[in-house]
Amino acid sequence: MEAKKQFSIGLFFKKMVKQQVFIPLAALLILALFNLIMDPSFFKITLGYNSVGDPVLSGYLMTILDYGSELAILAIGMTLVTAASGGQDISVGATIAIGGSVILRVLCGRNSRPDELQAPIIVAFLVACVVCMLFGAFNGALVAYFKIQPMVATLILFTAGRSIAAWINNNELPIVSDPSFAVFGGFIPGIPIPTPFFIALACVIVIALILRFTNLGLYTQAVGINESSSRLNGLNPQFIKFLTFVILGLFVAVASLIKVSRLSSINYSVIAKDIEMDAILAVALGGNALGGGKFNMWASILGAYVIQFLTTTLYKFNVQSDALPAYKAIVVIMLVVSSAPVVRERTAYYWKKLTSKKQEVA
Amino acid sequence: MGKSKQANDMPKKNLLSRLSGMSDTNLLLTITIVVFFVMYIGAIVFQGKGFLKPQAFFNILNANAALIIASCGMSLVMITGGIDISVGGVAALVSMCCAVYLDYHDGNVLGAVLIALAIGLAFGIVQGYLVAYLGIQPFIVTLAGMFFARGMTTIVNTNPFNVANPAFVALKETRVVVPGMGSYNKAGNYVNAYVEIGVVVAIIVVIAMFCILRWTKQGRYFYAVGGNAQSALMLGINVKMTRFLSHLGCGLLAGVGGFAYFLHVGSGSASHASGMEMNAIASSIIGGTMLTGGVGNIIGTFFGVLSLSTIQNIVSSAGLDQAWWTGITIAAMLCLFLVVQSIIMARKDKSKK
């Protein structure tokens, strides 16, 4: 009995480790500790005023909250796609370019530098939603009905997307001068917390409600775990796969609104570059199996903010933006290697050996 | 198995069923070659005499030697049932490393070749180990490989620059004259038709890969593993080793392709070979390599590259010279061939039942 009590802390720890949220939390903790040791000023948040005179919070943590939000929005959709299809959508960056281009096209009309908006922002956003969902449907149709591997199917848009985005605006670079458009990627007047965070919050609430009150979560997991048996149980796996891609399209449209709002303009070849890597990384860091099946949405969303934490930390140490992928790639490889079944079995085996020896000694 | 299927299909007697009586490899290869010739003839008819000159054809080869080499590696991996999207990144890394070595460290050309091979081999070994022995999805591993290579390229050197090393420039300017294919220019002078060194390497690679895949034991193993890993294992084939070797081969060919690319452009830049992985996958698919593995032919891949670049040439000479048209055309073509493959697979599944 006494021995059991001694082990209770260990047991508690073991239980913690088994929780899926543990992985992103541990990563967050390591990053936070690293920053604390290297330079505590990382955590400083200052209240300042922007050029218009509204109160604005600034600091590295605010940057993470700001830029991590669009990643979190994408991670929601990417988690669903991963769970249902066992693959990832690598065209999200290109689709963001398309969505952003559509928004600007609708807002600016024929003139690339209008003095006032040609259409209400909500109309532009809705059009972008429809377009992005159509492209999502295209991906989804290829994956679900033509049975092409998700990553190869989305490779098509990955290459063509930015070209299509440029084509929508005749390769011009429209600029929206209306300050009300910049709200979505900046600050709501009077509120010092960046707007993208609120948009992400809204998306999280929506998806939480959907997962709570519909069977979407259950169905996607069922399809991801075993497609044929879910079909025998009366589900339509093809339609569910298709649906997850369309849902991802919707979230991509939201992310593209934030992205173009930040600049009030667009650069087709640079906007949301490499964001697909970050989104996949967020899903992987959330401890979700990249081969499909069970998923934990909260871990993915937390994972997205951890990725942004990593990016911001790297930026702080003067790593060039073009060199960032190299470091992130190492993190991805470390993550997938540690979650590979072969490695897990082997470590479990050695761990068992180690602990059993300890017991013998005692 | 092929015979029994043929017997099943024979009574229908229509063209499609007779075509699907052919093995998948031959059917897809036939489609590819027909598409290429139709396209090239179409180009000659509608775009004028420019395409009629042999040099026009050789220029396509010159510009795409690196792509041909990389696509061969890609086909190898895809036949084994995997995929490698790091080839573009590796090519960029190779050209940057070679450029830095040649210009900043007074290196010689042989050393540069060795560097190229070493980088390709290193990527092949690491990715192959992760995919084959740790069982991680090839797409994730090579996606990470691609980002790593692109990032490393910037870390090695940020600014693009042209290589001025005299020995290298001499090699770059070397022209291999193709006898009997020259033409008279407007002034009436005879101009020899030529290809660059890279094309010679590419042709050697294509022939070597074709022979390996067709006539060696290991070559047949690649098909067996890609077709059905389970039964390959039961036949006593070392599946893990075969997968490892396929990635190794692809990495090595990406290194060679990277050097060929470097030889063609003669500069180092982080944005080099962007989209090469996409073009290589597209060429392989157009060339009749199945994504599901087990089906494919290097000759088809070769024609896949040619088809792809011919359509690019048609697009650009039709006046749609803006960069975005190329991306859209390739994507549309890839989409078309993917759908064709998927339909063929669906038909095959049906005839099995």
C-alpha cells in the first residue's frame, strides 16, 4: 500500500502525459521557460496609442495572440480534414490568396485604387466565402469521389491558386484606403486587444457548438478510423469527406479576410506563404494522428498558438523569415518521429525494462 | 491474371474494353505518347513553323534536363507507392551550395559535383529511413524535407548571384552538337543543332533507370512493393529495404537534377527550382505513373516532361505570356490526368468484381 502511495505522483504525471492536450502544453511550457531564461522582456506588454489615438496593447505576447489567430482558424478546418480523410490540405495558403483577391476585387470594383468602397465589406466577405467553399468543394470532390490522395489532389490548387488569385485582379495590386476595412486585421477603436483574436474566438465558439450539437465530430472520426465499416453503419463517408473540405474552405475565407485586412492590399506570391506547413504543424502538435481518425479540436487550436509562439521566438532571435521553415521542419520531424508507432513501442519497451530493474533493486 | 481479365473483357469487343485489356502500364504509356504527338503536331499546325525546327525541340530538352532527371526519381518513388515533394528544395539547395563553393571557396567543378551528390544522398538516406523504417507518411516527411531544404538555402546564402568560376562557365557553355539536325538561319548560314551537357546526363539517367526498372531484380521489387506491399512481403521481398532504396534513389537523382539545373542557369538563388516538385509529380502522372503505386514507366515519364513543356511553350507563344497562365495550365493538365487515372482505376475495380 505504501508503495502505491509513493507512486501516486508518478501516476498523476502518467495520466497527464496520456492527455492529448499535454503535448502542446508541454511545448508551450518549454518555449516559455526558454524565453524566460534568455530574455524576460519577452513577456512585457505595454499599453500604447496608435496613430489614430486608440489604446493598443503591444508586445511579443500580443503578436502571438494576433498572428496565431488566423492559424488557429485554419487549424480548426485542417483538423476536420485530417480526421476524415487521413491527409492534409496543402492548398490553404493559395486559397487564402484567392479569397483575399476576391475580397479586394469586390471592394474595389473596376478601379484598383478607389476612394471609397464599391460594395459593403460583408458582401465582399460573403462572396469570398462562396468562392473559397467552391474551391474547397473542388478539392473535396477530387478526394472523396475520385479517390485521389488528399495531398496530391490539393497540390493542384497549391500551384494554380496564386496564379488564379493574380488573374482575378488582372495582376493589379488594389489598395483599400477605407479605414473601416483595416479593423479586421488591426484593432477595433477603443479595444486594445487585436481583432483577429475575437474573430478566432467566434470561430472557436461556432465549431464548439457544432461539435456539441451535431454528429459532425463523431462522423468524421468514424470515417477516419474505418471508412468501410462506417459505410456499413449507414454513414456516407464520401459526403462527409467532401463536407470537411467545404468547411475548411469557409475557415480559409475567414483567414483570408484577416490577412488582406492587415495590409489593406495583397501580394499574391507572398500572402500566407508557407501557412499550410504551420497549419499541419498545429494539427500534429495537438497530438492528432496525421493518418486520420480521432481528433482533439482544443489541442489543435492550442497547437496553433504554440506554433506562433515558436515563430515569434525565432524572429526575436533574428532568424530570417526565409530561413524559418528550416527550423520548423526540424520540429515537425521531431514530432512525427516521436509519435511514430515504431518509436513509441521501442521507448515503451525500454521504459518498461528500466522501471522493472528499479523495482528489483528496491 | 492478365489473361483471365482479357478473357472477361473479350466478349464486349468495344474499343475501351480492348484497351483496358492492355496492362495498365502500357495503356497509360500509350495515352501519354499519343497526347504528346497530338500536342506537338497541333503546335506545328497552329503556332507556325517555329516548332518544326529540330532546335525548338532541343531547346525544350535543354530547358528541362533537370526536370527529366528529377522526374525519373519521382517516378521511382511513386512506383514504390510513396511520394517525394522535396526534389525542388533539394535542387535549390544544391545549386546554392555549389555556387557558394565555386565562387567563395575557389572550388573545382569535380568538388561541386560531389557536393551535389552528397546533398542528394543525405536527403535520400534521412527521408528513406524515416519513411521505410519508422513508418511515417512519406508526404509529411518530404514536406518537412522541402521546407528544410528551402530554409537551408537561405541560411547558406541569402542573395542570388551568378557564378563566375571560369572552369564552371566553360562547362556551362559546352554545347554537344547533334549531327544532321542543323538548319539554315535567315542569313542563309548553317547553324548546328546542339544540346547542353545536362541533356546528355538526362538521357543517360532515363536509359539507366529504364533498364534497372525493367530488367533487374531490385527493379521488379519496386513494382511489387508498390502494387501490393502485403503480398510482396509474403513473397520474401524486403519491403522496408525496397522503400528505403526508392527514396535513396530519388534523393540522389534530385541531387543530380539539382546540378543539371545549376549547370543550366549558372547561378545560386533561394527561389530556384520553385515548383519543380509539382512539375515532376505532374510529369510522372502524365507519363502514366499511378499515384497508388505499382504502375509506371520511365519512358512515359520522359514523354510526360516533354508534353508538359510543349504545352507551356504553346501557352507562351500564344501570347498568354503572363506567369500565371503556366501555373494554371499545368494544374489543369495534372487535374485532367488524375481524373483519367481515377476513372481507369474505378473501371478496373468494377471488372474485378
